[in-house]
Amino acid sequence: MLFYVSQLIESVSSWEYLILNVLGVLVIMAFGYHAARKNTFTWFSALIYTAGIPLVFLIGIRLAYLFFYADINDPVVHFLDLKLYGFSLYGGLILVVAYSVIVAWLSRIPVWNWLDFHGIGVMGYVALGKTGCFLNGCCFGSPTLMPWGINYASDSHAYHYYMVQAFNHISSHAWTVYSDRIHPVQLYEVIIAVALLITGYLFLRRKVLPGTFFLLCAALYSLARLGLLFLRANPVMGPHFYALPWLYVTVAGLSVGILLVRLYFQYKSVNRGSRFK
């Protein structure tokens, strides 16, 4: 037991990264518990459901990393390794959403209001978790000449990738810009998550069609991830990495399609009701 704890501690390169990600998971759990209590769950059932969220999230982020980024024959981490790296955020969020939908279906509760609350928790995690990535220096961006580009420290992941490996493998790196500044893609994602959080708060206050925020959030966040993919450095890419953009497009397309169908039927329902007045 002590060996595994020491292994976990040794893998921590930034305590700010660890703390912010733990806080982010707690935010998802808090909104999950709130949604459960609003839907007639007992406090005990709500706790059981909430306790499953971090487990599902951890499974999702590790599986997604192994599928999209890892070398199948020689992965940096294996599934059960107690190391605080080798994760892919999007996979964890998808698995948490799937878990919440299954629980809602089994409990026979309205799924769209349920997902709206979970959507706020998910965006809360993204805002905190990506701030942690920025402080940790992981998930960094590509070189830029833009004035908001950030300089990277000489001991950072970005410096090692661009200044050390680049000169050793110059023929395999074809960046169009050579600069000592890089895109702060982690902060771009934080800004997007905060904007979606504010949108979710306003939507819930105004009681718009249930599910509108979640579907809009899923579509916009997936498209944002797709766009940021082209601004990120990708030091490690697995054999299935090509499928990642298609996953973003599929989630965004399905979300927009379902949202349009729901808005259409709401429009027809409102018009039908106005005829009988």
C-alpha cells in the first residue's frame, strides 16, 4: 500500500495541477448530488450515485488516453498505473455523461433537466482542470507570433519539446511559425468553459427548454476542442489519434441535430396550443 502511495506522490509534478483537478471533480459531484436530490433521490442514494462519478471519470480519462494517444505496444502508462499523467479529459467527460444518462433512465426521471445540471458541473471541471494544466505546463500549444502568446520556461514541457527535441528531429517537425511564445490553449479552453457556465446559469434562470443548455454546451465545447486541436502540440499520438476529430464532429453534430428537433417540436406544440385559445 505504501509503495502505491509513494508511486502516486512521485508522479505529481505540480500540486496546483492536482488540487485544481480534484476541485473540478468535486464540482461535478456537487452538481450531480444536487440534481439527484432535486429528482427525489434519498440522501443515501444521491451519495451512492455521486460516489460513482470520480470512478467513472478516472476510467474514462485513462481509456481515452490509451486509445487516442498511447503507443499500443509500449504505452507510457498502463490502465492501472497510479500515475497522475496519461489522461485525456474528453473521454472522462463523455463517460460521466453516459453514466448520468444510464442512472436517469434506470431511475425513470426526466433526463434533460438532469443533464442541464450535470453540464454546469462538467464545465466547472473544465475551467478548473485546464487552469491546472496551464500551471503544470502540460497540454501546451504551438508556436505563435500573437501578442497574447506566452513565453515558456527553460524547464517546461514546451521548452523540452520545441527547443530540445525539435533540433534533434528537425526534419519531422514542420511548424509554420518559429517563436519563443506559444498559444495558451489551456486558457482558451478555460475562457470557453466559463462562457458556457455563464450561459448555463442564464438558461436555468430563464427556464428555457430543458436540455437546451446541455446540447448547446456539448456542441460548442466539442467544436472548440476540434479547433484547439490545431493549435496544440501533440508530442504523443497513438494509432487511433486520427479518430479524435471525428469524435468531436460526431458529438457536435448529434447535439445540434437533437437540439433542432426538440426546438421544432416545442415550436409546433406552442403553435398548436395558441390555435385553441
